[in-house]
Amino acid sequence: MNPTIEASKPRSRFMFITWFDVNSWLIELADKRILLDPWLVDTLVFNHFSWLIKGVRPRFYEIPPDIDLILLSQGLEDHAHPPTLKRLNPALPVVASPNGARVAEGLGYSQVTSLEHGEEFVLDGAIAIKAFPGAPIGPFLTENGYLIRDLQSGLSLYYEPHGYPDESLKQIGGVDVAITPIVSLALPVAGTLIRGQPGALEVAQLLNPQIILPTADASEVTYEGVLPPLMQSQGSVDQLQQAMGDRHLTAQILTPQPGERLELSLEPSRS
């Protein structure tokens, strides 16, 4: 079934998604609101090296109300953004990779659950969040990807922000929505930082999603410093759509605008 926007369908069939540019998302599922890898305010700087790279937002976003959970896939600043986390209520529960959990705990969050690969967290008996191997960060650290699943309707979402789906995803059998990069990003010496089309194709083959939503690539955000002019990007929605068609993959690619709340009607039949 193709996803549509139909307010008359039962709520349990719906997933609501808001993209705040780059890797920041609000996921509304099973009447729960999950804030994923939030960067909503201030600039983005890695390890205080603003001269190296600095992300600049043309506008900041209000902290969304009624958040039930903060979910962090990595401990790097573009996923666990300290200025944003400082604006959020430290009493909110946090689920994170071990690296992300250390960031949250260091900022005073009191309900932090660190998920190793293969571990699962259940939010209020309504949503299960399972960690899978995600992006390799250096030679000895692999961060998290997540399967987020509505325990009542079966609707599911997979998220991994660097384009590194793991073969263990085969055990899932399928998902309804996948959030994954489409544009690759590389540096001449460091190599590939984000796997766009290759990773997205692997996600489509492993999980057969109804919808793919691009992440990581900036829409309104701009970058300053030494590194941005050296970065090489490759890939597009049209190229991915063509590559999926060549492989008889049927996922629909949606490209939301920053701040736009998408209401997705989905049949819980892929998971």
C-alpha cells in the first residue's frame, strides 16, 4: 500500500515524523514522542574546534513539548548536541549508545539507559527500541542503529545516520520506514564518512521499507571552517530511485522540509 495522508484512518496506523535538518528528528508513534539525535539550537562544533568545522543554523527550533524519550545513536556532537541537551529537561529518560549515554550522564540526566548491540528497551509497554551495530567511529568503536517498533500495531522504523546497516538486520524481516543517508560524504585523507546510496540500497534490500527518509545531508544548515571546502559529496534522490528500480525495490523516497510534520499512513505488514 502506498503511504498517504488520510486523517480518517485509525491512529494506530499512523506515524508522524518531523525533520529538524541534518540528523535531528521527532518521531510520534503509539502516542509517544521520541526526540532523536536532537540539534535544535546554537551552533555545531566538534570538540571545541570551531576553526575546523562549525555548523550554523539560519534558525533555531523551539524545544518540542511533551517529549517522552530522548534517543541518541552516537556520542558525537552532531548526535548528542550538548547545547540542545542542556535546554531539555534532564529528568527526561534517555536511551543511547554507550558513548551517547556518557554524554547525557555528564550533562546531569538522571534516567539514562545505555544500549549495547542486541539489547532492547521498552518505553511504557508501548514501543520497543532495539540497538543494532551502526557506524564505525574510529577503529575500535561502532555506534548504534535502532529498530523502533509499536508493540500494538507492529509499525516499525529503522534509523542509522551514517549508512552502515548491519547484516544482523536480516532477522527483522522488514520495516515500514527507514531513515538513512542518501548522499555520501568523504574527505580526501579520512575516506568515506557517510555512505549514501550504497548504504541506502543495502537498507532497502535488507528491510524492504515502504518509505525511505533521507538523513544527514543538510537542507538549511551551512558549514564553516577548514574541512567543509574539502568535503566531497555524491548521490541524489533521483539516482537512488533509479538504482532501486533497477533492483526491483519499491520503497518510496520522501523528502520532508525542515520543521514539516509528516503524517504517514502505513500498513503494518512489513515487520
